Amino acid sequence: MDNNGDGFLDMPTGGLFMISNRYFFNHENKIKSRFGFEVLTEDRTGGQVQFNPEKDKGGDEYYGIPITSERINIYENTGFLLDSENNGSLGVNANYVYHSMNSFFGIRKYDAIQNSLNIRILYQSDLRSKNHKMTGGFSLVSDNLKETVNDTIIKRNEMVTGIFTEYTYLGNNFTVIAGLRGDYHNIHEFVFVPRLHIKYKLNESGSIRASVGRGLRSAWVLPENIGLLASSRRFVFEEEFQLEKAWNFGGNIIQQFQLDDFRKLTVNVDFYRTVFQNQIVVDVNREPTSVFFYNLKGKSFSNSFQTDLIVDVIEGFEITLAYRYNDVKITMSDKLIRKPLVSPHKGLLSLHYSTKYEKWNFTFTTQYNGTSNIPDTKSNPVEYQLEEKSPSYFIIHAQVLRKFSKWEVYLGAENLTNYKQENPILAADDPFGEYFDSSMVWGPIIGRSINAGVRFMIE
């Protein structure tokens, strides 16, 4: 489809094959195991409508993005009941993933092969009473990634071993979970991660939660920002990357009010704050023809506030109102700015009505998306300059569902008003030029879509 007429597919074409098999084992409730595997292979092709992946791949006549992915996942979770009197149990969790990707973004080649292994052994037991629990264990994570960008090969091998412990207190109205883990990273050496969660029950239908903790992660900058490959931006890595480090804290309060025999009102309020000590900055604001990667030099934080109201108006009719404010700021090129392409304001109104026994279900949803900052393009030629901010917009969805004894049929529509971002690809008329950029997406591209289907239940 190319409904906006820019010469590029609005959504990629392709095929997907996946097989999954899971097994469960239970021996007298003393040994329980769940293990299995998943195999996936997928081909996707995006880019210009005329692009033919069989003959144009990697060429400069038509811009195309052919991607072939293969993934194998093998997992196992086994628990052993060792001390029934104190609920003492030993758990062994293991997960292996192989993932390969071969792709072109125009004339830019990107291939990657990743092998990941995650093993965790833990022991959990009550301490004297069921109100006090202790968990401790050992973990090992191995992550090997080989990337090829054109003729450049990037290899990264990470090994993290660690120990962890967690204490849980379960009271009548009060719950506390306190944890601490220490890891040795083969590149970044020793790191420590504490966390604390508290829950207090206000009454039978209300509670308050609070949490604080430290987060650490090793960033994989190309896989995490792969959309930037579909541009002519020059990639500049200014320094060796350090661990991303942040403190997270916040809380949640939820309360339900019974209005009458069947109507109730539920109020939910969340606030969470993340303060980064280090972050890998993806600076798309300094130059429109380049992207710079470097460690944080200055402040970076995220404040997230959300409130929800759910009310039963009449029997079977429910209204949900939600509002979220995301204050996300980051220092780019020595300036603290609002993070590009992140909308601070979002809202939702959902109406749902069900007839008796839920034979008929009607759902109507409206989403509001506020403005967001667009990366700076003022140094581009006038025809390739964008506005500083995206417009705010609404999206409307609706669905009707009819249930029968063992099957159901539904008809729905997404983006009923057919709202679309105009010209989502910058310099679509010159895809191999220096100003081409398909990463400036702030809104829907597809437009209105209709869906219908039938579901069967097999007992």
C-alpha cells in the first residue's frame, strides 16, 4: 500500500513462520518443570514500491529495506520442593536465544548474530513463620553479539555473574520486599543493585504502594536504534560507552468506591520518577544529517504521572477515563531539552457496553496524543525542513462482538477518522541523498483499517 503517494510502502510486506512447543512435568507436586522451544523465521521488505529484493538489494536504483530474521529460543524452569514444612524450594531457570538478522537499508548493509544464555538458581524458604520469606541465589548471563555494518565488524562479548537475596514480610495490611544483588561484569567490573517495595492496604478495596531501586544496563546502540539506519544520517560514536545507571522511585494509590448495589468507581493514581546517572545519548538534534552517540554529560530524567477513572454508569455500561503526563528531558549538546518525538500529554476515553450474559459487546475508544518536539532540521534546504513540533491529534477505534455458545464473531475499525501523518519520510524524492530520513515518525501512517474475524473454542 502507498496511500500517501510518496513512492514508499506504508507498511512492509513479507511472511512469518513460527513453531512453538511446550512441555509440563509434575512429580507428586515435589518436582515441577516447564520447558520447551520456539523457532521463528521472518522475511520483511519495505522501501520504495518498485523495489525488488531479488535484484535490487543493496543497489542504488530503488531504495529498499529487505530484512531476514531467524530466532531459536530454548527455555527450562524447574522447581524442587525440599522442605514442605517451611515452603523451602529450589528453582533452576535457564534460557538460550540464538538470533540472526540479515538486512539492507538502501545501500547500507547491517547483519547481526546474537547468542544469549541466562541461568538462574535460587532457593526460597519461610523464616520461622509464613509472614517472613527469604530468597537467595546465583545468576549467570552470557551475551555475544557480532554486528556487520557495511565492511565494519563489531564484536561484543559480555559475561555477568552475580548473587542476589530478597526478604519479604507479609503482614495483614503491610507488605515489604527488600532486595540486593551484586554482579561482576567482565567489562564494567563490580556493580550493586538495591531495591525496596512497600504496600499498605488502606481498606478492603484500596491500597498504596511505593518503590525505590537502582537500575543498571549495558546498551546495544545499533539494535536499539535500528530505525535510524533507514536514513542517510552519518553515525558518529564519540567515546567508549559506560553502563547506563539510574535511580527509580515512585508510588501508586488505588481505591474502589461502591456507588450502589452494582455500580462502582475505581480511582488509580501513579507517579514514578527516573533520574539517570549515565545514559547513552542518541543525539539527533545537533545535525539533521548525523546522529551522535555518547555518554550523558548533564541531566536526564523522566517524570511519569497517570490517573485512571473507571465507573459503571448502568449495568453493563463502563466508562474509562485516563490521562498520562510524561516529562522526559535529556541533555543533548550541552542543552537540557525535551526528548524528541516523545509526547508529554496523552489521554484516553473508552466506552464499553455488554448486554445480558455478554452476548453483545460494543467498544468505542478515543485516544488523544499531544504535541512532541521534532529533531532540528533548520540547516536543511527549505524543501527538507520540518516544523519544530508535531500537531496534537485524536485516534478513534470501535468494535462490535457477538458471542455464541462455542464461537464468536467480531467487526472492528481502527483509526476511524483516517488520520495520518503527512509526508512521514523526509526527502522521499531523493532516498539516496544526504537529507533522506524515515525516522521522523510521530503519528499513524496506515490510516483507517477494518478488521473482522471468527473465533472458535475447542474443548
